[in-house]
Amino acid sequence: MSPTSRLPGFYKLTPDERAARIGEVLGLSPEDLATLTPDGGLQIAQADTMTENVIGVYGLPLGIATNLTVNGRDVLVPMAVEEPSVVAGLSYAARLVRAGGGFHAQADAPVMIGQMQILEVSDPAAARTRLLAARAELLARANAIDPVIVGLGGGARDIEVRVIPQSSAGPMLVLHLLYDTRDAMGANAVNTAVEALAPEVERISGGRVGLRILSNLADRRLARAWGVVPKEELALEGLTGDEGVQRIIEAYAFAAVDPYRAATHNKGIMNGIDAVAIATGNDWRALEAGAHSYAAQSGRYAPLTTWERDAAGNLIGSIELPLAVGTVGGATKAHPQARVALRILGVGSARALAEILAAVGLAQNLAALRALAMEGIQRGHMALHARQVAMAAGATGDLVERVAARLVAEGVIRLDRAAAILAEYGAS
Ligand code: MEV
């Protein structure tokens, strides 16, 4: 049985207490926990090997979202994010879906697309046919480059060739190498393979190979998640459950008809996905590029989630998007905190990570839509802000919540007011 992700009262603990609790629940070692402290993370010497002209190491808050269950397994979710309400929002929405049996998720095989641009081809249609006829030879060549990934069951899977009759640079062919990168995000493996194939592709096509690079529109590597929220869970803010479901469906409908709203809707989804991607050392820019290009694939920018009502009146949500993530390679292993984050998630494969990320994106979207459609987004932000102000005024322990609750109730979230309330409690 997996450890529970239900940790009531977790938010009331201090950061040290929370880390200890996570360590206890997941059986993390004292070294793992030490890695999560500001001094225990990425060291300057390691940072210096990761990028250029390094002068320091940049920190972000690392929070744990609770309550998530994916495919019957409870998951505690590490999130590196500076924005208030993201961690709380995920925990809240995960609890709503938990009441409906949790998230179900499924990810495709980790197949990436490597692109080759072929220019100056005299007869593009004939060149395309020759390239397709040489499929076996091209795949064999690509597979000879990285025996390790082939040994792990990955490697080149197929080629596709499109003729682009007209562009500002004349006609071109675009060759796609489909390449299974196993548990790596795979940029290095794919880029190496397409670069190595270039001379052979030039010989067969009679053209000149221009760019050779992976595509971030990783639409062979989709992940999807879905879940049900029993309507009773949405009887909130004085609404009936039916009305609550209706509010979420209306909020989704707005995104479905309007790209201005869809952009913000999808931004909310990526709030969660990026935070986990950063915590686990994954390339969140690649995920952003994949998500937004996939959202526009129909020719009209659309929301990545859908929200509907089932026959019993419950809310059903689903999401589908490319999720090119890895659990090996790059910063996932080089960054000490990313290693611990992967341990916290308990994932052993890129596909398992993609499934959790899809569920995270869907839950994050639900949290945003619920807040927006019921109370507005500011109230949740205010609660967190009020706790920060209460602490800044000197509140500790239980007083943090008591002072924050008073500040929120009064609608005045100021340091001087927090200090006055503290004085009332005789604790200033
Ligand atoms: C803010 O970071 C994200 C939201 O704007 C998402 C949304 O509007 O759906 C709240």
C-alpha cells in the first residue's frame, strides 16, 4: 500500500515540522531532508557545470500538495513555485476528486519527434518516396548511435516525410524521426540521432539538410487524466451541488469559446505542471511549448481540459496534453533537490511522472475554476497573505491562524492591524 497523501493540518505546521512529517510518511533519510534546506541543495560547483557565467544559485519555495490520488495510488506532490494558492489549490481540488475515487491517468509511450528540414530537392515527391523506401536503413542507422537506449527498449521507431510545396525558402521536405526516449525527456538522444542521419538523408533525397532538432509539439507523447467530483462536494458558498457543477461548466464554456480566456485557463493548468516540473528538474519551457502548441492544433487555441456533467449530475473533468518529461538525465539526476522530489513522488518512470503531471494539471484547473466561479480568486490569495502578515507581526503557533482569520474577516490585511490584534491577544 502506498503511504497516504491525506495529511490533515499539514498546513498548520512549521516548515521543519512539515519536512519531518513528509520524511516520516515516505521514509526519507535525514540526508534527503537535509537536501531540502537552503544550504543542502544545489551547490555552486554543481551549478557551475550546468550553465555558463554562474555567479550564484537561485531559490524558490518548495511546497507539498496533499490529497492527490492517481490510479489508486496516493501521491504527495513537490512543487517549486513562488505564486500563492497554487499548492493550496492543488491540495483542495485533489480532495474534491478524491471523493469521486481520485484521478485516473494514462500516458503514451515516450516517443519524441526529431525533425529534419530538407531543402533544394529537385523532385520533392520522388525524394519523399526514396526516403520512405529507405526506412529500415535509416532506423538501423539511428539505432546504431545509442546502443544504451536501444538496450533499454527505446530507440528509433519510424520515419514520416511531408512535402511542403511552398515556403519563403522554396519547397522543402520535412522528415520526422519518431524516437522512443524511454525514461529520458530525450532532447539529447533525439538531436544526436537527427544530426547523425543528415548525410544519409542528403544522399537519398539529393537535397541539403537544414535544421535538425526535436519538436516540442510532442504529440506522440500525450498524457491524459480524468476524474469525477461528486456534486455534493460542490455545494459550496451557499450553492446547491447542481449549481456548483453548473458554475464550473460555465467557466469551462467561456474558455472553450474564447482564446483570450483559454490562454488564462491553460496558464492555470501550467501553474501546477510547471511547479512539479521545476521541482523534479524537468524542462518546463519544453512543456509550455508543447502544451500551448497542442492547444492550438485544431487551428483555434482551445482549453486543454474539458468539464462536463455525467448522467448522475456529477462533474467530470479530463485533460490531454503532450508531457515530455524524464526521470533520468539532465537536471533530474544532477540537481540534488530534484532527486529528492522524484523520491517524494515515488515515480520510477517518465510515463508514471507524466500521468501524475496530467492529474496535477487537471486538478490545478479545477481549483482555479472553482475559486473563480464561486468566490473570485482574491479571497484564497488573501488568506495566505494574511498568514504572512500575521507572522511578520510576530504571531507564532496557533496565533498565526487566529490573527490571519481576523484579518481576512475584517478585510484589512495590514501589518499594523495584525500587530493590534496580537496585542489584544496579549502576545505583542
Ligand atoms: C493565476 O495564476 C491562474 C488563474 O488565472 C487561472 C485561471 O484563470 O483559470 C487563476
